[in-house]
Amino acid sequence: MTIRLNPSNLGQTRSDLGLGTAATVNTGTTNATIPLLNANGRLDAARLGSGTADATTFLRGDGSFATAGGGAWELLSVSTASDSASVEIGTPASGPFTDTHETYCIVGQQIAVRVDTSSIRMQVGVDNGSGGITFTTNNFHKWHHAQQASTNSSYLAQLSNTDSSCEITTGLGPLTNRESAHFAIYLSNMNTASATGGAETMFHGTFGNFNAVMIAGFCAGMFTKLTNSDKNCAVKFFASSGNFDGKISVYGLQKAV
């Protein structure tokens, strides 16, 4: 075997040594270069495909990074009320109610009122078109609320067809009595506008509170704004009288990829 070392004809030399064109390719991260290994002796994940490579994504067969799976609950926000008149959650720009999630769960914990027999109510707000939220009585709230009676042997039921807000918990005792409520409310069709009559957001949930006796109940209803371009993208919680305390967390169910 003859190996010709000819500086003026390195192509011939590579051929004699059995080397391909890779022997002269520069290293780097651009097209037609060879990427270097990182400090851990591995190829950086970002070199494998397009998109963002991090702990929340995976590499698809088409060579792009995408959010894994879908169908997982994700904590989106936590709000704390401390002798507060209301808690408002959501903006058109920053969410948490966006088109990224299909369903939302709002969890209230250790909810206590400052005025005896007050209840906790919920209202949905719409995008006002200027980056803000409008909570308006033009938003029709239809709801049904049922709970155990104080004797625990029958039910008390309430309903409304055109209320400006929805009752989530029944009347509570004051904070000084250490009476509190917990609830879980599921919302669907947030931040979307209906082509046939405005934004329609459905909700249902359960609650439990201690008010001299243990009480459990459920609530369900809908919020609708009769303008096609409106989008329900915020919620507000407040006491029917006075202020309240507690923690309210919002979870979103991711859409399937």
C-alpha cells in the first residue's frame, strides 16, 4: 500500500489514508460543521432538533422539540386573601386563563369570612379590549346551589337565572369562630368567543364548610356574555358581606399534543 504525503495535494493523501471529507470539516454549530461535545462529554440537546430543549419538552420524529404529552394538571397561580374585599385572577395577556389549557380547576383552602353568615361568591370577567378586565352585571350568571341542611337529613337548594355572581359556599361564621370552607371549582371554555352568541363558560364544583355543623354541597352554572367578540378570561371571588381570608389556587389541564 502506498501512502503519498503531498502537501500540495492533501486530497490525494486523505484518499491514500482512507479518510473522507470529514477530515477537513471545521467544528462549530452552523450548517456543514461538526458540533463539539460539551464539558460532560455529551452533545448538547439543542443540537438535535429545532425548538426549545428543556425539562418540559421531548424530541419528536420530525426533529422538533415539543411539550410532552398533555393531559397533566399544572399549577398556574396562587392568590392569598388577607382581610381582602376580593381576589381577582387573570388578565388577557398573561393568563392564567389562556388557550393552552382545556379545563381549569380553582381550589379554595381555609376560606374564612370577616362578617358572620357571609357566603363566598364568584364572578367571571371579560376582556375589555384594552388589556384589562371588566366585571360587569351584563355577564349573565345562571347557577344552582345545593347543600345539606343543618339537620343533615334534608337539602337546601337555591338557584338564579340572571344573577351578577354565583354563590360558591353557604353562609359562614366569622373568622374568630375558626369556621372555614374549602372548594374545588372546574371551569371550561375560558378565553374563547362563541361564534353564535358570546363567551359561554361552564362551571361545576363541590364545597365543604364548618358552620356549627359540617356541611357539604355542590354548585353548578354558567357565565355568558352576549357579544361574540367577548372572552371570559378572569375570575373574581368575594364575600357577600365584608372581607375574607384564604388561599385560592388555579390549576390548568394541558391540551394533548
